[in-house]
Amino acid sequence: MKKLLVIVASLALSLSLFAAEEEKTVTLKGTGLCAKCSLHETESCTNALQVTNKKTGKVRTYLMTENMEHGKFFCKGKTENLLVTGVVKREDGKLMLTPSSVKQKEG
């Protein structure tokens, strides 16, 4: 019985550590676009951030779960040098970003 309790406790701790790691806040720099109007990836206007890997040149698109500053940075074509802070998760094969702040990098 004690072995079973130790195993269950270990499993619970492992799962909580995995969940905590998944909720890591990151800051990404990229180009802001509308996923509907510019990228034609969604049915409704949705903020998207495209980030280019400097080493490989591969572009990753992050769809945002909230439309923060949509009219200012995302709706009117594309906005370069955006800094978006938030939590990234993968849902249905897409990178989803829950933003906490959006600003344009100066310079």
C-alpha cells in the first residue's frame, strides 16, 4: 500500500512540474499581421505574430488568443519589430500565444 501511495505521489508531482514548465512566459520579436486579412488562415480577424529563426530562416506563425492592440499593430498590413510577451501553447498543431503585453521595439 505504501508503494502505491509513493507512486501516486511521484506521478502527481511529475505532472505538476510538467504543467508548470508549459506555462512559461516568453517574449517574442517578430512581425504582426492579421491572420484573416493578411495570412488567410482564420475565418475572423485574429492577431498573428510571425517570428523568423535567425539561423535557419524558418518562419513560425503564432496565433494570439486575444486581440490586443489589433487596430494599432495587426489590422493595417504588417508591423515589423513587435515585442509580444505571453505564454505559448500548441493546440491542434498550431502555436497559440496568450499575450500579456504587445509593444513595438524602438529603433
